Amino acid sequence: MIKVYAFVLLLALAIPLGFAVPNGVGVLRNGQMDAVLNDVNCKTDFNTGVLQSYIEMVPSSASVLTTFTTKLDADTEQLSVYADNNDTANFRVYLRDTYEKDSRDAKAELVRLRRESNISNETRASLATQYHELKAVYD
């Protein structure tokens, strides 16, 4: 008889927990999405900062690299919209398929431009210094 009462008591406690868990998981998921969005904002600031410093030092690269800074800023805005609407599925897809691709493309283009450009050692040193400053802020 005691086992039956213990089972009923356990069942009575488990029912409210069953309703509470999905809400708790949703809140956790939102918190994770906010953390990812915060990381994306930091990554965008870092990447656009690196691109802008290169544009300042090598003005001929402005036409190419400015499109990437614009893309990354637009991607970050779109991710913010998804996060504000709590649209986890589209947030993940956009992050993976668009933002990360644009970020990789920007890096590849910057590497290509650096290899093809004839910049002085002073400019290279200045770019390295700016990169390390931006990296310290990003970290």
C-alpha cells in the first residue's frame, strides 16, 4: 500500500514538471541564441575592422572589400532579426549557409589581395599591429 502512495505522490510531482521542462528548454535555447548572436557581433566587428584597416592602408582594395563589409553587416542584421523573433531554425540555417560563407569569402579575398598587392614592409607592419589590436579586443 505504501508503494502505491509513493507512486501516486511521484506521479503528482512529475506532472507539473512535465509542463515546466519545455518552457525551461525554450528559455535556455533563447539564451544560447543570444550568446551566439553576441559572438557574431564581435566576429563581425573584428572582420570588418580588419577589412577597413586594409582599405585605409591600400585604398585600391576599397571597391572589392567594401562589398564584404556591407555583406557582413547585413548578415548580422538579419541574424538579429531572427534572434528577436526567436526563429531558431532560420537563425541556424542563415548562420551556417550565409554568414559563415560570407565571412570565409571575405577572408579569402583579403588573402588574395594581400598576395597580389605590392605593399611596403612598413604597411605590412602597420597592418599587423592593427590586426593584433583588433584581435585583442575580439578575444
